Amino acid sequence: MMDEKPDTRDDAVAEELKGVPEDMLDQGDDAAEEGNSDELSQLREELDAAKQDVLYAKADTQNVRRRLEKEVSDARAYAATSFARDILSVADNMRRAMDAVPAELREDEKFKGLVQGIEATQREIDKVFTQHGITRIGAMGLPLDPNTHEAMLEVPTDDAEPGIVVQEMQAGYMIKDRLLRPAMVAVAKKPD
């Protein structure tokens, strides 16, 4: 068994406090406890503030991550927008070329290869547009939609209700859910 040594530290403190009245010794402990309590309260407040700051930082980081994910997704989905706008004029010219060929020349042996080549090119452009989410906007016979149609003129007619598209001057296109180019149209109005 080990011999127990008296705690020399406690003896030294007791020696120092000899002669100090008991009521003063109690006040010191209360003052120390009060100081500790204030310090503890302050530390708790600082901890609560730090927790709040961490929550705000987490929320902000999550918002930044979501925003970046959306930007990356949009960049992938709409990367071809500028190129698609430029290629629309090629598609328009192909349609004009086909519309310019009279029906009797379409069956003529001299022009048959040319017509078939234009038609094949037009089909290929339409296929590529479809692969990239580019779709033609419907216009003929539909009510004017200011979100997708651009009214260029009004045509007095009894054949259609006012506000109905009666002529498409230039086709409009969407890329996925965004407008690529509005359809330029003529809209029916009541005759004077």
C-alpha cells in the first residue's frame, strides 16, 4: 500500500488564508462564481452567434452551388443558341429555294436531281434542329401570341376572325423552352 501524502497545495492555501474573516472568504467565492457566470454567459452568446454564422454560410454555399449547377445546365442546353440563330437564315433560304421551283419543273428530268438535293438538305437541317431541341413555332390559323409571334401587318379579311394569323412571312423557332426567333406574321382584321 502506498502512503498517502497530505496535499501540500491545500495546506499552503489554508496557511495563506489564516486570519482572513470567514465572511470575506465567502464573498470571494461568490464574486468568482459571479465572474465565471458572466464569462460563461458571454461565451454562450458567442457560441450562439458562431452557430448562426455557420448556418448562414452553409445556406449561402448551398445557394451558390445551386446557382452554378443551373448555369452549367443552361450553358449545356442553350450552347447552340448563337449558332442556331445564324443557321436559321440557311434554313429560310432552303425553303425559299423549294418554294421558287415551279411544280412542272419538279418533275422535269433536268431539274429532278437539283430538287431532290435541296429537299434532302432541308430534311437534314430539320433533323439537326430536332436533335438540338430547335422546333418551329406554329403560326398559320392560330391566334396571335405576342410571346412567339411578331405581327408585321394586319390584313382585312372576312375569311378569318380578327387576331388570327393568316400569313407567315418568316418562320419562328424555339430552342427548348426559349424563344430563338419570333415568327413574323400577318394578322386578320375586320374589313373597313
